[in-house]
Amino acid sequence: MKATNPMNRMNAAVRLSVSSLRAHKRRFAGTFLAVFLGVAFLAGTLVMGDTLRAGFDTMFGNATSGTDAVVRSADSITTPGESEGVREPVDTDLVTVIEQLSGVAAAAPDIQGAGQLVGRNGDPIGGQGPPTLAGNWITDPGLNPYRLAEGRAPEKSGEVVVNKGTAERGDLKIGDTTTLRTPDPVKVTIVGLATFGGEDGMAQVTFTGMTRADAEKYLTARPGEAASIQVRAGPGISQRELVDELTTVLPDGVEAITGQESAEENTDMISSQFLTVFTTFLLVFSGVALLVATFSIHNTFAIVVAQRTRENALLRALGASRRQVTAATLVEATAVAVTASLAGLAGGIGIAAGLQALFPAIGFPFPEGDLVLKTLSMTLPLAVGVVVCLGSALLPALRAGHTAPLAALRETAVDSSGASRARAVTGVGLLALAIGVTLSGVLLTPSLWLAGTGATLALAAFVVLGPVASTTAVRILGGPLDRLRGVTGALARRNALRNPKRTAATASALMIGVAVVSLFTVFGASLKATMDQTVARSFAGDVAVSTPSFGAGGSGLSPHLADAVQRLPEVDTAVGLGRGVAEVDGRGRALTVTDPVALERTFDLGTVNGSLRDLGTDGIAITEKEADKQHLTTGDKARLTFTDGQTQTFTVRAVYGQSELAGDYVITRDAWAPHRTQDADTLLAVSFKDGVSTDVGKAAVEKVADQYGNPEVQTRDEYAQSAAGGIDMMLTLVYALLALAVLIALLGIANTLTLAIHERTRELGLLRAVGQTRSQLRAMIRWESVLVAAFGTVGGLALGGFLGWVLVRASDGASDSAFAFALPPLQLLVVALVGLTAGALAGLRPARRAARLDVLRAIAAE
Amino acid sequence: MTTTTVTTTVPTAARVVDAVKVYGTGDASVRALAGVSVDFPVGRFTAIMGPSGSGKSTLMHCAAGLDTLTSGTAHIGDTELSSLDDRRLTLLRRDRVGFVFQAFNLVPTLTVAENIRLPLDLAGGKGDLEWIDALIDVVGLRDRLHHRPSELSGGQQQRVAVARAFAGQPDVVFADEPTGNLDSRSGEEVLGLLGRAVRQTARTVVMVTHDPVAAAHADEVVFLADGRLVDRMESPTADKVLDRMKAFEVPS
């Protein structure tokens, strides 16, 4: 006989695996789903990112096509936690200078500030993230990124043009009169509606365009300042040439960039703002799904290979090479990987398309345009899916190849490998290392990097220790079962103990899902507790008036509100906190601009060294933490550089213990006045006179606030809880996504059980013959499923709780504010119950199938 | 149709009347039992013999409530089995019938003691503790009570199965080739146990076997061929049974 050529040999492998796949379609459903979801979310994220970017590119390109150069101040001050720096304004006198240049066709100042419109129903529009902008309506249509769509441009004071999206959200029409919070309330009449680059607005950014005089009056600290100057080139002059010419006349500290560069900057800024939220969620989920997938895939193939030992041994006995047997399994894995990844890719494009359609429906303008499918965002998810799938199947495939031909003759093919000593030692070593690294990263030298490494090691340790722990854990968890469920319970427990490796691998998938859920739960609860603690510790007032303060959104509070509230007879102290920006010794810092005396009365500042009483125009108060960092004590000098480029020396007159709500640097309003930009308070804290009830006082403050654009007035508790609202929303989204990960894990449990039942057919027949009723048999299998799920859930809770603690502690160490750690018992209990219920559900179908077994045939089965 | 009707004054532990069992339908159908009526009296050790395909296992399965008859009736004591649903049949097997199979008699995850008590535990009752204690001595496994089946020899495993079969003091114990997988010495022990159980404690045993030596331990042997009861033999010996069996091999 001639030796077969490699092609034929491979064909044999392919034939074997295809027939096997067909025979075990159901078995691969879980594997398929896991890979599918992982790839789909990865691809969806990438496609959405590309599409958004392309959409914004087009939008900004359209909007700013008439602007060839932008003149602005060169330096910006960026404070920690802010993505965009604050720039010093430019002098509008420059416009005349620029207009005289030969290459310039037109130039216009762009005055910008915060301005939040109040909608028809009295609620402010936007402010929950994207900026709420107001500016001068640039009369040269080429230089104005907004185009009039309806109505006319503002001509006299009080007239405004609003972008269409904002008008729609606030149910406002041309001719309507409403309030613009700058943050001082300004009565405005809408005379026109505008579009931006062909869209109803620049994403969710709201824009109100006023006359130049109004803009200078309400949006700048003093007339003659603009955020930038938009310039159009004369005919035949390129953007680059224009910039070069402009540079010759610009004073120090002022720069010119091309219109294209400016559009790119804007695109980058807005798409990163937009994308980070979604991409982070989707990528985290995609990672979790793929991680769960590796366990699911490995397990499925391990069991399939174990079950097929005799078949593989027979093939080996008949002359199949090791390689052929391994290849058959790998081809099977490839088939699953490729189909699932391709389906995932399609699913990902579907997700992106769905989001594109969904966003506008919920008032979230998504730039129009076709989906952008780049090669990288197509190939990367595909490659990840295939690599994950093949990688997970590699070990089982190699094991299949190592099947000894003699195994065909052995009685049973049940894989009963236990936990080895080496595994226990390695696992415990890993765990010790993980704990050591984590603790040192959290407690000794606070470092997110060390803590992260420790967390990863902990995950690895849990996976390695799984089989070792599963024996003990199932024994303990199943302990009550014997007593509660008698022999049915005992049988369930021992079945779960039969194959620790398999039990552990099955439970690992659920463990990871539960761990991530509990990690987020713990972290969310800790954030809430932190807010509560912050308010409880440092807010001594009765009510707080605040505007949504996420990101750059909202225009803040009118600085006059504090004075108005102070005049109420019910009020003892009303203190407004304004926000300023300055560089302290070269690093951008946020300043709290306020009345320091009132501040001390309404906020608990901890121990104060020195006095806040007479900061004057050259005094500053600093928190202990910042003072330590900068090596400052009372009496020392600190140099502050403001956005207007001026540097002034301040004397440290007080060092206080607690920052939290009050901020790290406090200066008086008088000290801030010369350098001020658009004035706004971020928080107004009010304490009432003795004997004034909160309800009465709150009603009085609300009445005043109503005249200042109707910001929200909250009691102490409401104020603490309002911060938690965002956290709950985030958690809901996370839970929805992770429910899918748990679903994948459940399919894994059901898979394993089905296979185990197949192996135990004779035993089940025997049990039925000697009198086990169908319902007892079903209960036995369901309880086994619950036990495996319980092991996964408990492991996940422990791991998630630990990681949550690490994350909270590490954040505490790495950031300026103190983090509180909280374990929410109720939520974690719910997570545990969901895990157990899920286990019971996973066991339903295998149990039903097992109960249908024909007793006689089962006894006679091989 | 030759139907041998046996009349006795002794009450029956199990019996089948005009038992017919057909597997499959149409041309592919096989008539495993072609109208068998037989009584298994209380306190007797009955062996069912016959060549392969004679229907002896089918007869036992139907009589024990593991399988259902196509027509005719099967009774355990006074209970007619065809009227019972799966649940009642299961409970009847659990409470009133004992089983010893040829192989794979024990649940591998349970200890010897737990295997013996299995039907009682499934029922949730305590059972007769003295009786079980005595059984353990009879089968000689007191020092193995906490072992797992995998730690026992084949003979020991079958002895545990015998103890399990009698643990609930059932009306009747059915044994399906209980010595088929054992060497002759272990087989002897198991058969001795079954015989002693019948004679010393007035239990009823019905055993299917193709081994004349095993059949010789019974009080009576019934012979099946082609799904029919063809003969009965009181006080069998191995030689007499062997002679009778040889007759089947003569083509008729």
C-alpha cells in the first residue's frame, strides 16, 4: 500500500471533525455563544469608534470649512481630571491688526462662555456632560461654524440664535422668550435656529449665539476679550501660508493654527469624550466574555476528548497518527472559532448600526453617515476570536493525540483526574504572592500598577486553585444538603465532587462573571459611601444648591444667588463656592473662590492651622495634603499663575485638614477678581437660623433660586444621594452586559451536566431500578448544578469583593480624595441568589433529559 | 399454544398471566414472550433458564416492573402492574422488589453501607435496623462498610448487591445473571447467600441464569424457549438441568 499524501491525511481529520461537530451540535452552542458575544462587542466597539470619528470629521470639516486659521493664546492651564485646559483670552484689538494683513480676507472674534438655556418646562437643557456653550453670533457666515437654518441673526440685545437640537430638546421655537443662565439669568428671545456642519448641533453640545455686545457683557469678565479669532484667507492663499503670515504679527503667547488642525483637535476632543464611556464598557464586557469563553471552550473540548477516548484510541489502534487525532480536534475547534467569530463580526456591525439608530432616538445625535468598516476593526476581532478559541482547545487536542491505543480496551473512559499536590502548592504560592503584591501596592507604597498586578495574580491563583478548592468547597457548601435532601442530596454532592477539575473549570466561568459583577457592586457602593461620608463629614449646612457638575456641563450658579439667599430672614449663612484655575508652582490646580469666613461656618474643614479670617487679596488657604506635597506651611509664599498670564505671590495664611467639598486651595473673591473669567459658583451651601425647619427654609431658598434660572435645591441627604444617581445608572448598564456573561457560564454548566449524565447512564438506570423516582432523579441533578453554581458564586463573590477592596484602596491611595470602602450586603446577597438560581435553571434541562431515560436501556448501556 | 397452568395452594409473590411482549412493529417485530403464565410462590427460590433469546430476561424485567407487557398481566403480590404509572411502579420497585444485576450493581459514589441502605434512603425511612445489621453479617461485609465499591472485588460487590436487594425485606428479589461476571468460587458464595435467604428467612427469589450449576441452587427451575414456558423441574441438580438444556440444542 502506498503512503497516503498529507492532503488525504488532513482530509481524514477534517471528515472526522465535521461528523463530530454535526453529532454534538448542542454541545457547542455554549462555546459558540461565548465567542460570538466576545467578538461582537469588540467589533461593535471598533466599528462604532471609526464611524463616530468619521462622522465628526465630516461634521467639523463642513462646519469650519470657511475658517482657514484660528488665533488663540498658546498656553492653557489644565487641572487634574479635566481633559481640556483653560486658555487665556486674546485681545479683540488683534482683529483689526489681522484684518490689515494682505493674505486675510476676513477675521472675527469668537467670544465663548458657558450659557445654559432653560426649556419650556422650566428645566435647564443639557448640562449632564457635554458643554453648554454661549457665544457671539459671528456675522460672517464663512467664519461662523453654525449656519442659520431658520429665522434671522440676532440684531439687538436679548436676541439669540439657538442650535436646532437644543431648541428641540427644550421645546423652544422662534419667537419664544426664555432664560439663559450665564449663569446670571438673562432674558432672551429666540430669533433664529442654526445647524452645525449639516447636523442639528455639535453632538450634544448646546449653543446659544448672541450679539457681540451681549456676549462681551455676559460671557467675559471684561470687554475686549475673545476665546479666539477666526480668520479666512484671501484667494490663492493656503492655510499654511496664512498661518505663517499671521505669526509675524502676533504678540508673545498668542499662536495661530490652521483651520484643519483646529478641526482635528475638535474631532479628537469630542469623539474621545463621546467614546470613552461606551468603549470602556463594551471593551470590558468583551474582555469578560472572551475570558469566560476560554473556560467554556476548554471545558467543552476537554470533556468531548475524554468521552471520545475510546474512539480516539480505536483510531490510533487502526493506524491514525497522533498528529491526525490532534488535528481532528483542532479542526473542530477552528470550525467553531471561525463560524462564531464571523457571526460575531456580523453581530458587531449590527451592534454599531443599532447604536447609530438608537442614539438619535434617545436624543443623542450621532453624526450621520455610513458605517465605517476599516480593515483593522474587521481583522482584529476575528483574529482574537479564533486565537482565543484555538488556544483554549489546544491542550485538550494535544491530550487527544496522546491517547494510547490500549485505552480502547479499557472498561470506562471517564476522566477522573483529581487535584494534584503540585497544583495545590503552585496555587497557594500564587495566592500568597498575589496577596503580598496587592497589599504592598495598597497599603505600603500606594501604586495602581502594583495593585493591578496583584489583582491579576489573584485571578490566576483562583483559577489554579479551583480544582483543589472545589473539593473542600463543595463538601462544605453541600453539607446541609445531606440533611435536607437525604440520599438525593448526598448523591448530588458526591457527583459534584467526582471530578474536581471539571467542576472547577465549569464553575470558573461563572466565578469570573460573578466576580466582575461583585467588583462593580462593591466599587459602586464604595463610591456612594464615599459621597455620603464626604457630605456627612464636611457639609455642615442644611440645604445645598447645585447644578449638575459632571464634566464641563452646566453653566454653574449665578454668583449673585449667594447674596440673594443670604438676605432671606430664614438664612443664617449662605456661602457660594466658585471655581477658578491657576498654576501653583507650574502645575494646574483648581481654586475655590469664596468667602472664607462663611465657608468655615458651613463646611467642616477639620483642624485649621492659622486663620481663614483675613486672607485678603494676597492670602491663600491650603489643605494639609497639598501643603505637605508643596512643602508649604503657614507664612510661606506660593506663586500662582492665572489664565491671564499674570503671576502673583500669595501668603499661606491657613492650612486646613479636610478638603473634599471645599477643595484644596481657597482664595477670596477679591483676590480672584482681577484674574476672573466668566463668574459662576458651582455650589451654594446654606445653613438656616435656629428654629427654621428644613422644609420652610428650603421653600424660601427655592423661591429665590427660581429667579436665578431655577437650579435644584437639595437637602443634605438629597445632595449626598444625587451624586449616587449616576453610579446607579452606570451599574445598571454594567449588570445588563454582565448578565450575558453569566448566561454563557450557565450554558457551560448545562453542557457539563449533560455530558456527565451521558457518562453516568448506567448508574442512573440502576438508581431508577432500585426505586429512585423521576422527581428524585431530577432533584439530584438540579442540586448538583446548584452546588457547582454555588462554588462559582462563592468564589466569584470572594474574588470580586477582594478586587473591589483593592480597587477602592488603590484609588484612595492614588487620588486626592479619601475613598470609603463599603460591602453592600443586600446587593451581594442578590448577586449570590442570582448565581444559585441560575445554577438551578442550568440544571433544568439536563435533569429533564436524564429523567426521561429508559431504565432498562440505561442499565444495558455501555 | 402450550400453556402450562400451575396451581398451588401457596400464595404467590409474583406471577405473570398470558404474558406477551413484542418488540418493534411490522416486519421488524420480535415476539420475546409469546404467552407465558407462571407463578413464583412465596418462600421459594426459582430459577428461569433457557437458551439465548428465549425471553428469560424479558420475562424477569416484565415480572419485576422494569418493562411493560404488550398483553397479559404481571403481578407483585396482589398488585397488578399494568395499572400503575411510572411513579407507582418506581415506588413498588423501591418498597417491594429487590434487584441483583449481572454487573454495575452499586452506585460508585456511595459507600458499601450507603449502597445497602439505598432503597430505604430513597424512601426516606429507617427500615428494620436489626434486619440490616443481621444482613451485613450474613454477607460478611462488616469490615468493609465504609469502603467505596471500587475498593471491592467483583464477588464482594455482588454480595453488597444481595444485601441491598434484601435490605427493605421485599416481597420478591429478582436476580439477573448474578454470577455471570464472577469466578466460580465467588459465584458459589453469592448463590449460597440467595439460597440461605430463601430458606432461613422465607424470602422469595427469582433468578435468571444460563448456568446449570447456578440453577441447581434453586428450589425449582422453569425453562423457557422461544418465548414460551416449556418445562419445570423441582429440586434440580446441575446434571439434570444440563441434560434438559441440551435438549433445546437439538433442532426441532
